[in-house]
Amino acid sequence: MDSHQLVTLAGRLAAAEISAEEFLRLAAEAVPKPAIASVDLDRQARCGFPEVVYGEGKSIEAIAQIARQLLDHSQPVLVTRLDSRKATALEEVFPEAAYNEVGRTLRVESARQRKPVGQVAVITAGTSDLPVAEEARETLGWMGVRATMVHDVGVAGPHRLPERLAEFSHADAIVVVAGMEGALPSVVGGYVACPVFAVPTSVGYGANLGGLAALLAMLNSCASNVAVVNIDAGFKAGYLAGLVAKRRHD
């Protein structure tokens, strides 16, 4: 509220048009609320892509405020690790939003939506790895990179991966998502001539140790083109693979 508006409101109070309580309420409502977060609006210019919103631990109000700032600057929104309750509330604020319940991501496209480029394959060992794989796929979509999904080709059925080799052999980069013993990225790496970003998942029995066994197995891969991200880090693997694809085609 500027000084002119405040004087006008005070005049209404003096003229008994409003009560003292009403004056205080209107004056308080006119005071702008402080920003909940300091959004890095320059990140797209520096790094090629905008800031990503990590949904866990943030209120609906905070996520909405950050998303609005990004959209006001023509930057697409990606929210990760978002539960369905928050997503439902945010879809009311942003009707154009698209929520992926499996991957727990929400995307809102900006006015400057770009034509997809490149090709990244997202490969899973089993269907239990789908939540992490979907997070990677949604990240690639947000980056404007085409994604091919190849599901349930783990090493327990060794015939399945070669049967689908044509779907990913010419990819710019590959994301491989696997839990249990974490062997699949090494096998994939032996078939292709591109970077393979391995994602260990927390899927597995007791000795899997919440994904630690798969993480250590992937870190010890003998396939030279395999790099490893953190446990369940679908976003990170998708982002890295997307950078590779974008730099090849932009």
C-alpha cells in the first residue's frame, strides 16, 4: 500500500465509513507478504535450465510462490518428490500442471516451450524401479529431451535386454535404474557407445541395505562408460543424461 492509498483509507476511517477494526484489517492485508524463497532466476542463463523445486518439506504456499516466479519469467517448472495431496492443491492454482503420481513429479510448461531434441533411453531392471525411472523421464521431458522407456529387462532374465537393443543402441545417453544387486548398468554399458548413468534404488531384500549394495556394485562396475548417482536419484541421472543430449543437438 502506498502513501496515497493509506491516506484514502484513513479518510474513510475519519468519515466513519469503516470501523477501526476494518481499517486495521485492510491496512494489514495491503502489506505485501515477504518472499518465502529466494528463487535463482538467473540459473537458466548460467546453466541452461531453471531452478528445480524439491517438494518434500515445502508447504503448498511455498511451492506455488516459487512456481509463480519461474512462470512469470517464462521458465518451465519441475517439482520433484511431491505427494498427491500437495499436487491436488497445486493443480487448482495451476490448471495446466501435469502430475506424475508414480514419479511424484509435477510439471508446468512455460510460454516458451521448446521442440524436443535428442534421445535418451531410461532402462529399468524391474517394475519396482518405476518410480525412480519416471522421475528421470519427467526430468528429461522438462528439459526438452525425448525419452524412450525400456522396462523390466533385469539380469534375472538375460534374454530380455538383447531383444530390445535396437530401442536404445543409438541413444545419446542412457539412464539405467536398478535395485537388488545392481548389475544391470554394467551389462548395458557393454552394449553401447554412450554414457550410462546408473541409478541404484532402495528396492531389495535385507542385505540390499536400502540401496547401498546396489550403489557399491555400480561404483565398482568394470564397464568404462558407467557413472553412478545417488540412491533413488532419478532426477540427477535424468538431468545429467539430458545435458549430454542437449549439448549434442543444440
